[in-house]
Amino acid sequence: MKALQYRTIGAAPEVVTVPDPEPGPGQVLLKVTAAGVCHSDIAVMSWPAESFPYPLPLTLGHEGVGTVAALGAGVSGLGEGDAVAVYGPWGCGICAKCAEGKENYCLRADELGIRPPGLGAPGSMAEYLLVDDPRHLVPLDGLDPVAAVPLTDAGLTPYHAIKRALPRLLPGSTAVVIGTGGLGHVAIQLLRAMTAARVIALDVSEDKLALARQVGAHETVLSDADAAAKVRELTAGVGAQAVFDFVGAEPTVRTAGAVAAVEGDISIVGIGGGALPVGFGALPFEVSVSAPYWGSRGELIEVLDLARAGAVSVHTETYSLDEAPLAYERLHAGKVNGRAVILP
Ligand code: NAD
Ligand code: ZN
Ligand code: ZN
């Protein structure tokens, strides 16, 4: 089968031919119908050889949906042709966090060498994807594959961050979304569907800000040195009760700290390497800062339910598997508005 692989440190990913996978006992083989392109892959492909954590070559793609092509021995409850989304943050399924459905925070994944597809295990940017366990599949139940695939990360990750902050997002509150790309433009829609908060979106690109307004942001602000002052002005000096930073670089975490309200909540989701100093006087009183990772299996089910109810619609552009390297180039150049989706 064809697969998009990251093969050489520092080089662009390549479309290659690899053997068709076959499901072993307990596994499920999917025919991939859509795979999402995440900015985290660009971070992965920038890591140096010394600290590169995964075996190469690596088939990319940690957002995947497909139809069941074959079942390994002992798998029941699924039938050939069933349309499913892949819950990506695979864990052991047994530890205390996995027992809560929070396989994203599995206590034993590292020790057991369990890696998400596309982030260590072979990913979804291929004609077929081997899924280690049927519990990592959620029925699409009528959702369109292209519209649904970004929800497995670009939907689930913001959903988890927003859910944590819900007690702060009362009527009259403000939520700030920094970086309105793949994750951010879904975050705006989730905030509108889940809260009565006023949503202020920040980005460096006017095109991204236009999309932010289109998907429900009440206000947009160019993300520059004056951005924090503008957000303060828009909130009569109070600031935002919740801030979601989908960039996570030094300037954006600084903005996040500068726009947070007293008792506000800052979620640093982007992996841009910025660090926000905390400590008495460093931030407004009682601000909480967290760096969440992906979400739980139950939350993926909730996000798909929201999409089925029409509350979230991902802005997508599609590419064939042969065009996948181009999708990464465009994402790297900031040219993808919404989410790029590969159709293997
Ligand atoms: P994306 O490229 O689609 O979106 C990033 C957006 O940020 C773009 O619109 C870009 O214009 C904007 N941006 C860049 N610099 C900015 C700045 N200084 N101020 C404001 N906006 C700026 O990327 P994505 O796929 O949505 O991923 C967003 C981030 O989240 C990445 O760092 C990614 O690695 C990370 N991520 C984290 C998790 C997690 O679990 N924590 C999950 C998925 C992605
Ligand atoms: Zn991702
Ligand atoms: Zn576990």
C-alpha cells in the first residue's frame, strides 16, 4: 500500500510503498477514508536526531477515520464496512487513568512502549491503518469522514481544554483564543456551542481572523505587541476568564498571561516552546495555568455528538495521498485556513 512516511531527519515526508498490514489477534484493520494534517507533525519533523523519540521510518497521521476492512482473531462488536473514527492517544487500557477513559494520560504507555498512530506507531496517512484495540474506535454514525477526521484531535484537544475551564466561562465572561488555525477555529465553535462567553480571537494572519469571525468569534485582534492592551480594552480592563493558547510560543504565552483575569484559567495547548512564569505577582491573583494534552475517549464521543447536532463544522481543504507533502508545505507556510485533510 501507499503511505506517507517521515524517513530521514530534517527531510520532507515521502510517499512510499510499504507492505499491507494484517490484523493480529485483538486488532482491527481500517481502510483509511480520511487523515488530518496537524501542526504537531511539523514540530516532530523539526526535532534533532539526538532526541528523536520514535523509530524511523514513521508513517504520519494521528487523525484518522476509516471503514473496518478486517478483524483480528477474537474481535467482536464491529463488522466489516463499519465507519469509525480513531481515538488516537492510545494507552494500556488498564491503569487508573485509562480506567477513566483518559488514555491520553496513561500511566504506563511509556514503560510499555505504547505510542499513538502517527506519533510512534504507523499512522493514518496510508491506505490502511492497523488499530491495536477496538476500544480505540468510535462509530461515525453518519458523520462525513472529511468533516469528522479533524475532530479526533483539532476538535478533541480544544474540547478537553474548554471543558476544564467551563466553571469560569459563565455568562458575561470572556474567552480568548490565540491562534485560530486547525485547533483554534474549532475551539471558537466549541466555545460558542458550550458557553455564553464572549470570544476574542487572536492571530497573526488576517485570513485566519476572517475565518475566526466566520465561525463565531465576537471580536478579532491582530496578535502583536499591542494585542494584550486591546483585549484589556475590549473587556473594560477585566481581562479574560479563560485563555486558550494554540501557539504556545514565547510571545503568545506572554500575551496569555497579560490578558488573564483575576482567578482566570490559562490553557497552553500549542507546543511552541514558550514558558510562562508563575509565582506570586507574576500573574493576576489566583490564575491557573495548565498544559493539557489531547482528550479522553468519552470526550471524543461528546465532540462527535456535538458535530452530529450541527454545532461544529470544520473548515477543510483536501489532498490526495500523493499531494500530502504539499499539504505539509502549505501548513508550514501558514497557508492552510482551517484543517488540511488527506484522502488516501
Ligand atoms: P495551525 O498551523 O493550523 O494553527 C496555528 C495558528 O496559529 C495559525 O493560524 C497561525 O497563523 C497562528 N499563529 C502563529 N503564530 C502566532 C502568534 N504569534 N500569535 C497568534 N497566532 C499565531 O496549527 P494546529 O494544527 O492548529 O496546532 C496548533 C498548536 O497546537 C501546535 O503547536 C500543535 O503542535 C499544538 N497541538 C497540541 C496538542 C496538545 O494535545 N497539546 C494537540 C494538537 C496540536
Ligand atoms: Zn495533533
Ligand atoms: Zn493506561
